[in-house]
Amino acid sequence: MKKYSYVAFFIIGITLMTGCTIGQKSKEKVTFVKDQTYGTIDKATYQFTGESAHFYFKTGEVSYQDKEAEINISNFAAKKSTKESATVTISVWFNGKIFYGNPKAIDNKGVYSVKEVSNVLVGDKVTLSQNIKEELNPFALTTKDTFKESMKIEAVYCEDGKCTNETFKLTYVNKKNK
């Protein structure tokens, strides 16, 4: 019986010394915030946040009103675990067509340092044009019914010469004006 007590005491001691962190990751909470710098969309159809392995954003809004659509994605930040020397490119896609960004980082356009990523702003206001088949702006071809399935946000994260693609997991906060 004493042997089992010592084993149990040893296991509890090891667990306490390691801070009970076995199998746990440090998770930063990403909650929606209204953008104080660039403004917000008055009648947002959807509000959302996004998170990838190294980055997140706190403001995502889209509005579909009559024949106009507006989008705003901002308040990007690097997670605490991200190295300061890393770089990132952010891309937004609709139905597989690029809407924002430079995913291949040609000429280093659209490449941000970890400190600069907070300056990323994705925004547009368009007239919806369902009759134009070859629309140049893929966001203009979305509707409030197809928006969630058609959008994908990616980051290309580069650290010490190695680059990885990260897809943002989107979390929708609410849905208005359906």
C-alpha cells in the first residue's frame, strides 16, 4: 500500500512541477471587435473572426444590401509564439480566385513583418453584378447565401527560410438581415 502511495505522490508531484501543461497549447482568445481605426459596416450581414497557426484577425464584416456588397477584414495580429523575424503574406480568395493579396510574394509586394501585419486592411464596396460572367472582382460575384462557402483566407508564413501555408479558421459571430 505504501508503494502505491509513493507512486501516486510521485505522479502528482511531476504533474505539478510541469505546470499541468502536458498536451496543452497556449490558446489566445480571438473575439470580435468593432474596428475603431477604419470604421465598421452599419448593417453587417455577417461578422466573423479568423485564426491560423501564427496569426489571427478580430474584425471581419460583410454586408449585402440591395445591389451593393461591402467587406472589411482588419485587426490582424501575430500570436505570441510567432518569431519577430518572421514574415507573412495574407491572401483572400473567393471561389478559388484571388481577391486580395500576393500569395506568391512576387517582388516582395504584400510581404509583411510580424510587426507590420497589424496594418493589413482588406476592404471593398462593390455593385453586385450577377449578369457579368467575367467579373474581375470575385467578391462581386458572391451573395449572402454563397459568401461563407466561397471565401478562404490564407497566410504564407516564413520563418528562417522555410515557408508554410496556413488557412484561417473562420468563426462567425452572428448573422443579421437574413
